[in-house]
Amino acid sequence: MLFLTLFEIVGYLISIVVTLVIVQFVLSLLISFNVVNIHNNIVAALWQAVNALLDPVLRPIRRMMPATGALDLSPMVLIIGLTIVQIVLKNLAYASVMP
């Protein structure tokens, strides 16, 4: 029962991180194509908040990955890694419940 609760909590946190990665990706596209302006206070605050939350997680991944030029694949690696953790925890949770 404890593993099931842990799985649900970690799954919820993983969904929050994945949502933040998607928000960062969409916001970076909107900024790149000048749809929104970084000089807008709301956009700048949102951009800084998302980057402040994700940079500590993405920085070690970026250091380990080879340089790919302008293409940053670290968010995709983060999402894949978190999905793998979620699958492992799910299997552990269901294995602890089954007799």
C-alpha cells in the first residue's frame, strides 16, 4: 500500500515537471518567433520562473549530453527518464500489492 501511495505522489510530481517542460518549450517558441515579447513583465516573470525551476534539473543532463548545436535535447531526455522512473515505480507498487 505504501508503494502505491508513493507511486501516485511521484506520478503527480512527474506530471507537473512534464507540464513545466512543455510550457518552457512553447514559451521559447513564442519568444523566438516574436509572438510574445520578453520585455513584457508577465512573460519575463513566467520565463524566469520556469527556467529557475527546470534549470537545476536540466543542467546535469546538458553536461552529460554531446553538443548538438542549437538543438537542445535535454528536455526530451528528462521526460523519457521520468517516464522510466514512473514505470519502474508502478511495477514495484503493483508487485507489492499482488500476493
